[in-house]
Amino acid sequence: MTCRVCDELIVAYMDGESPDALDAHALICPESARHRADTDQLLAALSLLPRPEPPVGLAQRIVHAVRKDFRQRNQARQLRWMAPLVLTTVAGLFFTFGIVFLTPDITRPATPEPIAIQEGVNQARDEVASLTIRTAQETARLFPHVEVSNLVPPQMPEQGSPLQPFREAGEIVSSGLQPLTDPACRAMSLFFRDLPVDAR
Amino acid sequence: MSVDDAALVRLCLLGNPDAIGILVARYHSDVFGMCVRLLRHQQDAEDVTQEVFLRVFRSLERWDSTRPLRPWIVGIAINRCRTWLGLRSRRPETVDFLDETLVAPNVNANETRELSAEIQSAVQDLREDYRTVFVLFHEQGQGYEDIARAIDRPVGTVKTWLHRARMEILERLKRRGLVEEETRRPTSGE
């Protein structure tokens, strides 16, 4: 279209406005008259344009899909909200159990030693004591001129005690060490013999 | 009693199943019509219509209630159709079932039936932008402002595209002899 007035009037006419202005302009503008006729034909043809109708059941399918999607999104939203809560609870439980069971509790009384260990320690202590006393007595026997007092008589465990095997083992060790201890004892006796009487 | 769109949307956001049904019933015909025209394929149009409503309900919270709902939904439909067309262009061409899907008005005369088929074909052959504007205006009765909002273009562009679409259709109908060329009158310059 070369006529701008016609252009605007045609558009207005097709938009549903009254054709009066267009008709008035068409009296002096042959181009507008021609376009008016074309437009009428086009509008008549457009009225025949069939409108696509949705198939039966489409709306129900859409509603079903939307509701399903709505439910799924709700579940996902709840899951998103609950997952951190559950994780936090589980982490809290682990933390609590860790504190209770893994951390040493200084307020708790020490667990008593098992009786067997306690008895073993006591017997070992007695053995050491008796060995010490025996050594002291032997030393005193070797050096009779040295005054030795306050020697506690040995308190040997009674025969047939559970320590008998240990005692025997100790004697074997002592006899094994005798080649070393005897020269030492002789050296000590020579040392004491040569000492001046005043120094003894 | 008809519920206005804003109230309907509020009910939908609360998960009211009836409201969802009403909203779908109110707009699914427009959306489907738009999809059929743009996609030119029955099954694709049904799939995309369903997809459009899923997207509509997912993003319903973002709808500005001060604006009309219909152009917003149509805008989503147009975007989905464009995306679908883009995907379809990478696939082998699907068979066009459009002729079977359209319900023509009661037409008896062969000439009228031929004109109806021809104008339908002419609309389908329009460029996508022109076709969108043409369908929104002539089939769905939307105004320029709403169309401009739906396709995110200025009103001037909408008017131009609509005018060109009309002219293309008219020219085609003339070429096929389905409208009278005799209505042409010689202009003063001719």
C-alpha cells in the first residue's frame, strides 16, 4: 500500500472498527477502495478458517499430569526439607555416642585390676623380697665380721604354691649366673680382708 | 459462578484440585489451538499442550497478578512450541495430520470447502512469527498489547507482522482464484 491513510484505516477496520472512515476515504482514494474490497474478502475467508478443537479427554489428561506433578514436587519439597533434619539428627546421635563411649571418662572410678593380675604382682613382689633377703643372708655368711642386723627372715611361700615353677626357674637362673657371682664374692671378701681393722 | 483468574491461581497454588481443573478447562483450548497452528501436528500439539500446563503450574507463583493470565500462558505456549520446533528440526520430518484434526464449520459448497482448506494451508505456510501473530489475533481474538506481551515484541512489530501475514494470505488466495481479482480498480497512477 502506498497510501498511509489507507494503511491505517484498513488496519483499524480489520481490528474491528467501523468502516465508515475507510469508506469515506475510499471515495477519493481508489487504492483504498480496492483494499477495502480485498479486506472484505479476506475477512470472509478467515471466517471459514476452522478452529482446532482439542481432542476429547485432553483436559483430563492434563489435569491428571498436573496433579501427579504437583504431588511429586510436594514430596520432593518435603524430602528436601527433611533430609537435612534427618542427617542432623543422625550426626547428633553419632556425636553423642562418640562422646559417651569413645572419650575417656575421668570422673569414672578406675576399673579394678583383675584379681589374677593383682595376685601375680603380689607374688612377684614376695619373690623379689625373698630373693633379696636370701642374697643378704648369703652375703652376711660370707662376711661374718660385718655386723648385719635387721635381717628379716625369709617368708618363703609354702611348698606346692603356684609360684613353684617360677621359683625353680629363678634358681636355674641363679645357678647359671654363679660363675659370675662367685668371683665377685671372692673379690669382695679379699677386699674386706685387706681393709685395716679400724676401717672395718 | 465464574472465578476470576487471580482467585483461581491462588486456589491452584494451595493445591485445590478443582481449581486446577477449572484453569485447565478455561485455557487448554486456546493453548491447543496455538500449538496445532504452530506445530502443524496433532500428537505434538497434544504433548506440548500438556507440557505447557505443567510449566504453567510449576511457575504459577511467578505470575504477576496485576497482568492478565491468558497472554502469560500463551507466551509460555509459544516458547514451548518454538523449542519443540527446534528439537523437531533435528529429527526426521513427522507426518502432518493437521487436516484430520481440524473441525471445519458446516460447509456444503465445494467452493467454500476449497476456500477453507486453502486458507488453512496459507496460514500454515506463513513464516513462524507471522503465523503466531496471525493466529493469536484472528483465531484467539487477542489484542495487540496482549500479543506483544506474549511474544515479547513491540506493538508496532506485531501490527507489521499481522499486516504482512494478511497480505500474504490474500495474495495466495488471489493467485488460486479463490477471491475475486475483479474487485481491483485501476488507481489513478495505473
